[in-house]
Amino acid sequence: MIEIRNLTKRFASYTAVFDLSLTIAQGETLVLLGTSGCGKTTTLKMVNRLIEPTSGSIRVDGVDVMKQAAFELRRRIGYVIQDGGLFPHYTVAEAIATVPKLLDWGPEMIRERTNELINKLRLPQTLLARYPAELSGGQRQRVGLARALAVRPSIVLMDEPFGALDPFTRRQVRRELFGLNELRETTVVLVTHDVSEALELADRIALMDAGRIVQVATPDALLTSPASDFVRDFLDDKPHRLHD
Amino acid sequence: MTDFLTFVREHADKLLEQTLTHIGLTAVSLLLALLLGVPLGILISRRSRLAGSVLGIAGVLQTVPSVALLGFLIPVLGIGVGPALMALFLYALLPIIRNTYVGITEVDASVKEAARGIGMTNRQVLTKVELPLALPVIFAGVRTATVINVGVATLAAYVAAGGLGEFIFSGIALSNVNMMMAGAIPAALLAIGFDVALASLQRLSVRKLRIGAVAFIALMPFLSAFYWLPIQQDKLIAGFAHEFYGRADGYPGLQKTYGLNLHPRLIDQNLMYEAIRSGQVDIISGYSTDGRIQAFDLLVLADNRHAFPPYDAAPMVRQVTLNRFPELGQTLNLLAGKLTDSVMTALNYQVDYEKQSPESVARTFLTRVGLYKRPEPRQRSETVVMGSKVFTEQYILAEIYRQLIEGQTSLRVVTKTGLGGTQICFDALRTGAIDFYPEYTGTGLLVILQPSAHTLANLSMQSDSIYDYVQHQFHQQYQLNWLKPLGFNNSYCLMMRRDQAKQLGIKTIEDLVNYMER
Ligand SMILES: Nc1ncnc2c1ncn2[C@@H]1O[C@H](COP(=O)(O)OP(=O)(O)OP(=O)(O)O)[C@@H](O)[C@H]1O
Ligand SMILES: [Mg+2]
């Protein structure tokens, strides 16, 4: 569970996030949706302290994030970014083993977990010895996900994880991924500006504009009763919604 | 070519020692530069405000010419390994700091953020992500530093730190191409070898590069150890100028005549005196009337067996001039025997160290020997032109001659000082551009007459016989006259600190040989 209270972030004089409050329940998938530059990434990174808030508080599973060591907090929170954020000098196997090793897992345990993950994510065994430069974009993305899920974190943060993929692959990867049991019990905060993605994956959508939340609701509620013209326009304006 | 190979074969031992020393110097300085440069590079990649000044300082150090850098370091670190290592270390620093810094800052920001985002500590981000990814760039810096250092390490030979520069600089001093090449070719091969080896390491994948880097760093202390291989150490340590070490009438002559066998360190002429003063060496080569003998309280060892050819000074005058002004010859001969070694050394000392003018030193001297006369104010219509080479002793002699001639005769003296070396003076004299200049018998013999090895071998190296030979030959070949010798002999010599020589009871080169063999 993540509880965000009156969160504000200023960069010099520019306010990227203003007085934002939001509670995300255990096991829920919450999508942060909004136009470019509205503060989605900033909000997300404050949860794992890659950005420190100017004011307000964030509690993860009841504990204030500022009251714990950043690296310990981050090891308990999966983090996925666009194109995977893989290290060029780590093989797929090493990438998946990164966080388990940080947490001192034994080699046997790591091997079991790696096999489990690549099976679930449909990554062929032969990929394990390859470097990121030798993978396709979709494969890199899946490896990035596998790395984030390796230690079964209760929370996963994803920042446009499918952003670099073509629309077809994007749909395919995200269906596979969100079809996993693994993610069912996991709290997921996903940032996107792709409306169809948000509608498909979200339990609830938080629609943002200029650093504030405009409306938080389930996809259905958002479509049927938009809180403002902005919300309606934002959801309407996307032609590919018709294909879903 | 065969000469070259013969030289290399004959000096194989020395060459091997120099090469190992060279590698050792390069490796030690590189290791030190890595130990400081990599952490500094990391530091400034963390605190970008420091980056400008640190890179700036390292950059300025890099632009100081190597000889000047050694010059700055010698007063602080003395001579020997200290200044050589320090200079090499300073040169290697910039490429290593800069490439560490650039390598780290150029790691993709999203990769660094992902590393922090999945829970790596700052140290883990550095050691597991940034450094491995920066390694190829750091390696490129090490490669640059290595090649620079192999080159600069030749200068170690200036400060008695050994290395391949010994042959290079001796070869240059002696115009001995084979000797120069025997140093230059291995130095070039070393540079190319290191470059190729490091280049191939650099091309390895990041993973293998890590292994390569570990191997390289492990190899460094091993290579460094070459420097400390037991070098032969004598009871007394000799420091010789490169030229003296190589010239047939220098150290080789000494070996032949006295059977003296030393393991001399080679060092720049002008640094030798500082080296013996500070006790870093005990015996140096030099010239017997150098003012520094007095300044540094040195003792010239007597050369009773005449290993060093005599360099007796005497005025050399055109026969034509002597015929025209017979009084000139008589006047110049007034000085015969008046300027002994110790007198000349003292005069040199007064000018070089007490900063007196050659003019006043000359007048005091002439007054003391009773030859000074105030020039009578009279019409001087006849002129003689006097030349001199460009060093203190010759300036003083020129001044003595001028005052002597103007005091004793009605001739007017025009002085052309600063005629450079022997060849220029000699040519000026032969063509009549000057009428006379002071020359040394040994120089006349070995530089101008250049008799065959056979003739030389049959010549007795006593002052008198050389003087007679030179006088006769010059008169016959060039119509030039050597007047009577001034009395001092500015030849090669060996010297020691006076107190040490006294304590060990060494007065002559024979004493030295006996002491060393005891
Ligand atoms: N380090 C920073 N310094 C100054 N301004 C920043 C910084 N990071 C972000 N911003 C500004 O804050 C605002 C919000 O940025 P943020 O990255 O959260 O946007 P976003 O909603 O994720 O946009 P996108 O969909 O394009 O990724 C932007 O206007 C951005 O320019
Ligand atoms: Mg963003």
C-alpha cells in the first residue's frame, strides 16, 4: 500500500507536482495518465526516492519513505523504465540476478527464480548468455521486467515500460505480462500517456494535468462520468481507443 | 649497419640493464599515477565543481616541458630516481584523471538511474556499473600515459636515473649515431610494444577487459621491480657526463690507462656538481680549471699516467700578424707560465660565482703579476683583432690580453668575443677575420688536426710533446703560430669532495684505483 499525502515538488521556481494526494491499495494497478510534462515521472520517482519531495509525505506499507535508507527501500520496490534500463555489460542472466544478489540470495535460489521468470515471460533459455545489445526491443523490455520482479517485490513502479515498442508488440507484451499471476498480488504504479494502455490495464486511473490530479477513478467511471471537459477530451481524443 | 650491430653486441649487458630500468621507471610512475589518478577522476566525477580546477592543474603540469620540469624538481628532490619518477608521474596523471572522469560521466544517465532505482548503493553503482563501463576509456588514458612515459623516461638519463636515454644522450653528445640508435630503437620499440599490447587489451569486451585490467595492474609491480634489480654498486659512486663517458679520451682512456673499472651513473654536465655536493655521487668528471672546483671545494685527482690528453692553453696567432707586429708576440709571451691551474680556477670562480666582471678580474690579476700598465693616451693607428669562444674562461683570457696589449704596446685591440665553438674560431683565424685567440693543445690536436689512430697511439700524452706536435703541425699546415703556453691545463679530470678524498687518502687516480680494489 502506498499513501501519498500533499506531495509537492518544485524544481527551482517551477512546480512539477503540486499538493498531490493519492492512496494505492495492496494489489491494485494504478495508472498515472496525462500529457507530457504533467508530472507523472516526477511523482513516480518520489515513491522510490530517486527524487526527494519538496513537501508532503509518502508511506509505503505504512512506513514513511524518508525514514528508511533509500537503497533498502528501492530493493523492495521493483522499478522498470522505458527500454528496460539494462546495464550494457550484464548478460540477461546477470541482469535478472542483480537484485537477488544485492539481497544475498544463494546461487541455487537465483537459478530457480531465473528459470521461472524466463518461462513466464517466454524468453528462450538461449538468451541468458546474451548482452542487451544482442536483444530485440521487446526482449529487452521483458528482461527489464524480469529484473524488477526477480525478488517478488510487493510494489512495482513502471515508467512507460512499453514506450519504445511498436503498437503490436506493445499490446502483446503487456497482455502476457499482466496475465501473469505474479502481478495479480502486486501493487503496480504505471506511468503512461497511452490512453488505451491505461484503459486496458488499470484498476484505477489517476489523470494528471499540470502537476495535479484531475480525476481518479476506474476506467469505466472515467469514461461514463468524466469530471471535466479536460478529462473527456483527453480520453476522447484518442482514435485507437476504437480498436480496443 | 654492421657497426650498429657490433655496438649492440658489445654493449648487450648495458643495453639490457637500461631497457629494464626504462621499463621499471615507466611502470612505477604509471602505477603511482593510477593510484592517485583514478580516485581523483572518480572524485571529480562526483563533485563536478572540482573537475575544472583539477583537470586544469593536471593540464598545466602536462604542458611544462620535460626538461624544465626536471629543472624544477631537482632542487627539491635532488638527482636520481626521485625527480625522474616524479616527472613521469606528473605527466601520466592528466590522461588518467581525465579519462576516468570522462569515462564515468559518459555512462548513460538512464543506466545510472536504473542502477540506483533497483537499489544499488552509491559504491555499488560505482564499482558494478560506472567503473566497468568506463574501463575502456580509462584504458585509453593509461595507454596514452604509457606511451608518453616511455618517451619522457629517456630524460631520466639527465638526472642519473638510468634508462635508454643514457645511450641516446651520450650518442648525441658524441655524434655517435650507433650509440644513439642503440638507445632510440629499443625506446621506440618499447613505446610501440606497450601501445599495441594495451590497444589489444582495450579492444576486449568489457568482461575480458576487467580480467585484462586486473592482469595489467598485477603486472605493474612486477615490471616496477625491474627498477630495483640489484645494480652493481661501487664503494665510491661515480657520476659522469654523457660525453665524458663515451669519448675515447674520457672514461675509455681512463679504463685503458689505469684499468679502472667503475659502474658510473650518467648525468647531465651541469647537474654533476650538485650531485657530488649533495653526496649522491662521490667522483665526477669535469674540466680541471672549472670555477666550480673551488666553489664546491673539490679535489682534482692527479693524472700521473696521462690518461687524459693535455689541454694546455696558449695563444694561437697568424704568422702574418706576427711578422707585421713583432711586439705582439713578445707581449703575449709575457704571460707564459703565469696562469697555473689554480690561478685560472680562481679567476673562473671569481667571475662565475662572485659575479665580478672579467675586466676587473683581469686587471687584478695583471697587477698582481706586475704586468699591468695604464694604457698611455696616444694615437693608436694599428689594430689587432682578437677572438674568443663563448665561455667564461675565454672571456677572462680575452680581457687579460686586451689590457696587456694596450698597456704594453701602441696597438689597438678589437675584441670579437662569442665566436662559438672551436671550428668557428679556427676558421675566422685562418681567413684572417681575427688575428689570434686562445686555444687548447688537446683541442687543436683532436678537433682540428684529427690525426689517425695510429699516429695518436704513437704520441706521448705529455704536455710538452703534444705542444710540440701541435705547434709544428699548425705552422706547417696553416701558417699559424702557437705562442708559449699560459701555464694551465684545462683537461678532463676526475674530482672528489676534498674532505672525503683526504679522509680516504686519495690524491691521484692511482690512489683511487687502489682504494676501489682494496
Ligand atoms: N530535474 C528537473 N529540473 C527541472 N525541471 C524538471 C526536472 N525534472 C522534471 N522537470 C520538469 O517537471 C515537469 C514534469 O516532468 P515529468 O518528467 O514528471 O513529466 P512527465 O509527466 O513524466 O512527462 P513525459 O510524459 O513527457 O515523460 C516537466 O515540465 C519537466 O520539465
Ligand atoms: Mg515521464
